Amino acid sequence: MAHKSFTDEVLDRRTSFEKRQAKAAVSLQQNLEVSLKASRKKLRELRNFTDPKTGKFISNDLSRRAVRAQIRDINRVLEREMQNATQKLIDQRERAYIQSVLDSRFAIEKATADQARVTTTFSQMFEEAARVSQESPVLGIKPANAMRGVLADQQRRTQNILTQAVINGESISKTANKLAAANEIGKRAATRITRTNLNASANEANRILYDSDPEVFSGYRWDSTFDSRTSAICASLHGRFYPLNSIPPGPPAHPNCRSTLIPEFRDPRIQEFAEDGGRRVRTFNKSGEQTGSEIIESDRNFDTWLRKQPDAVTKKVTGSNVANRLFRSGKISTRDIVGDDLVPRSSKDIVQRALARRPDDPQLRKLADELGVRKVKASTIENRDKRVQGKVRHTIGTTRRPKIADRERIEALDQRKQKRTKDVVRAAGKRQAKVTATKTKRPPKDFELKPGATKPPEGVIFDVNDPAQLVWNESLTEVELESVRAYAGDHFNAIREIQSKGQLSPKFMDKALKDFRLPDTLEGRREVNQRLKKFIGDIEGAVNRAPLREGWSFRGMHGLSPAQINQFKQGSTITFDAFTSASRTAKIAEDFALPEAGGADRSGSVLFKVYGRGVSIERTNFASQFQDELLHLKGSRFRIASVKRTEDGTLEVIMRQLIRK
């Protein structure tokens, strides 16, 4: 081999990165060691409540009160150390982000013999790191919440151990050993959290680095570790190709994930040069123990490599005897073991998929009879997969790597996509001017949007993963993001009341003063109004350049008075006097329409089904993401198409938006 392949160069860098991960984990473990020392010290202070002869605790009210006091002291130490550990984790994520930028640039330029040069400067990436790597959630959990889980678990274990020691009359030495064992569990959790968070920061840095240079890269592909500790999830994702600005499902795809994203070069000559060479993988004996390493082709398929490994290795990766037997016989692949939603399938589901492709296979038919698996058609499996793909939030990716002949086509598609994105964003930025401009002397008329309209005026039907939507998400400043999150979070009612009435009621003013931690004075109230109006201005500035999504959305309300219910009449018009949120998911709106405290009376419950245009803010806020939130703008007008009571008593109101024509 003339030179080391790009994949192997990246793997070498990843090995050194894993060493840094281990050091970072040790740093967090030191905080748990401090808490363990405090626990042992407090335990020694309880010697006065033990029997001098046996050394065991005396179970009485006095000893139990003393233990409760010591538990409170230990919990305070734990809280302090977990706060320190959380800050360490946040700092280490930023360092991992920056180091990954440097490592990626070095690996790219070295493995391509300086044929590919990354044009993004380090200062630009550092600014991106400061913005992204601090508090972004990993697998849906922010670092502060992750360490809070370790804290709660440690507090619970400590309390149980000390309480049971007094109740059961255990010795101090035995109790100390239990505390040490509980501390080891906390250490393992801290190590897992550290590895997962640092891997997330590193891969986020790599992805943004690749996205920033579309002239050099065409996308990135998922690369998993070739060994027996690789999960079925990562095995199924290995080799998946994602175009630039995609949203891959990680890495990490699960806790302790070791996978990484490797770029695909736009120039086919550079890509061929980078692939020329091999990658180093581990070798195993029949019992699954590691014996050494070997060099294989850099583009070797994971399934091909895994089928040549001992049975102990394939069984560990596939996860079950049934999946292992079918995989080794070539009847399924790792993609059959894990769905596109990254949820491992059951043995029955795996057998059903294999049988749908090979209905006449005697081994599969016998296995299906043993497990009680119902035979289905291959089209049923395909439709089921499509439904799953429609629900996931990440990009599915292609199942094969693009060949040289495909790259010209991908480049042309990228150029068309970039042009379309620019056109759409430019049109979205001029939306207000287009709505208010008068092209003729005739007075404007209302045009009612209707489902199935082939070409509504100004209409482009947007998806939340549309390039224009993704461009808008990335264009939001920190101030705009903070304002959108304030609206979607604690200040929802206050912002809407300021918009609709111009001032806050005493109820919402008191809450806003507490939220902003301001004194209940004239100056404090003025400050509240100024902050809320600034939020509104920032939100309006952000949504005015956002792409509009046209389609159905849903909104639920409960507790409305009869007078409020009576205003919803067929044919009448409603105007939103403030920002109004809806959901792309009907079930979420139905939950909002439920009466409080589980009441059965739904006379005051309303479920709105709205067809119109709004701005998707579900990827700007953690809570909005799970509510599939869509924002309708102030001044939006709707005509009520129908009103009826459902069987459970909820009032169903169907509305369509009115657009000035």
C-alpha cells in the first residue's frame, strides 16, 4: 500500500480521541470520589450509635435521626460535586469540539496528500463551537440533566444503604463496602455520559466542518467500529451516505456509541486516492476473545466482515440466537435487525421479514411455525417501513455509497437544491411586500385556502426537513432563538397578552416579575414590558424571513365559557390577535383539549382543525420538538367551514385561512 487510507487515518485519530475521553471520564470520577470520602467520614461519625462489642448499628429512634442528619449532609456534598462535574462536562465538550476540528483538518490534508484543502478558518469553527457545543442535548438529554440523573441515583442508593444498615443492624465496615460499590455504579454512569457527550461534540464539529465546504465535500458517511462491542444499531448504519446539511441520527446513536462521520469528497479523483489503502480491524478466536489485528479494504461492508467472524462475535452483535442464525446463513442483514427508527426488532419481526422475502424457504417456514409468526407479503413489510420512515426526525440516508458515476449527478442535484433554497428564502423574505402590494386598482379580495389546491397563490408547501426550513433554522441568531424559546416556554401567555392587549393583567405581571427575578416596583414592571416587547420584535424579525408551511395543523383548548363557545359559528371569520401555536399532530391537540383533573365534562373543550400557513418552530426548542409546533402569525384570518360536537362532547371546529388576493 502506497499510503494509509483516509478511513484508517480517521480511525487513528479516533483512537487518540478515545484516550482523551478516558482522561475526561477520570476527571468526572474524581468528583464522585470526593463524595465517597465524605460518605465514609459521615459513616465514621456514627460509631457512637453502634454496639461496642459487635460493631453493629443499634436500631432505635436516636440512631435513625442521626442517620437522617448524615444523609442530608452527604446529599449536599453530592449536589456540590455533581454541579462541578456538570461544568467540567460542558467545558470538555467544547474542547472536544475544537480538537475535532483540528484533527479532521489534519486527517483530510494528510490522507489526500494535500489535494483537498479545507477553506473554513479555525476562528469561524471556534465561534460555531462556542454556540453549539455548550448545552446542546445528546440523545435528547442536556448535560446538566444527564448528571442530575446520576446525582438522584447516588442519593437514592446512599439513603437506602444507610437506612437499611440501621434497620438491619449491619456493621460499619459492611456499610462502607456497600457505599463503595454504589459509588462504582456512579462512576460507570459518569464514564458513559462523558464518552457519549464528547463523541456527540466531536461528530457535530465534523459535520459542520464538512457542511461549511460544499466545494470540497459532497456529504458524509457513517463509519462504525469493526469489533465485537459494536451494537446492531451502528452495524446497520455503517456505510450510510448523507448529503450535506442532512440530519443523521448521530453519532452517537446510543449511549457509549463509538461511531463517527467520514466525509465523501466531491472530486472523484481525491475520493479514489483517499480510499486507496486499508483499515485496521481486530481479529478474534472461536470464543470471541481478541487475538490481534489485520488489514482489510477500507470500503469493506460491515456485514461481509461480520459473517467471517466466529459465532461468539456475531451473536454478541446481532443480539439473539434467532437473529444470529439467520444472519450467518445470509437470510437477513443487520438492517433487518434494527429499524430506521433505530429500535431493535424482535425475533418474530425478524423472522417475518425474512419469510416475506423467501416464502418457500423450509428453514424459515419451520422457524415461523415454532415462534407463531404470521406470514405476510413483501409489500406489507415495505409499507410498514415507509410508515416508520415517515415518523423519524432524522435523515434516513442511502443504503449504498455513491459511485463515481453518481457523484456528477449528486453535484448537479446539490446545485439545483442550493439554487432552489436561495430562491425560496429570497421569496420568503419578500413575503410581506408581496401580500401588501397592489398590482391593480381593484380592491383586494379574500382567497380561501383549500386542501388539494393545485397551485395556491404564493404557495410552496414546505416540510420541516425542507432545505429552506433548514437554512432558516441555521440562520437564527442566539437572540432570536432565546425569544422563540421564551414564547414556546415560560412566557407564552405573557407574550400573547402583550400582543393582543398591549399590557399585562396582574396575574401574568406577577408571574413575569418572578420569572425575570425583578422587584414589584414601577421600574420592575417597565422592565418586564420592555423585555416582552423585545421578545416579540425578535420573533417577528425571525418569522418574517421564514419559509411558510402550508397544510393541516391542530389546536386544542379546554375550559371555555358558553359565551366563548357560541362565537364559533359556521361561515364566521376569526382573526388571530397574537401569535397562535398549533401542532402538526392531532393527538397532541386532543390532549390539550382534555378537561383538567380528568373531568368528564367536555362542553368547554374545543379541537380546532386548521388548514393554513404557518412557521415551523419545532426544531428551535426542546419542548416544541415534541409538540410538532407550528406558529400562526398575528393577523392571520380564518373562515369557519364547519362546527360539530363529537361523540365525547368536544366541539370540533374546522377552519381555512383567508389570504388576500
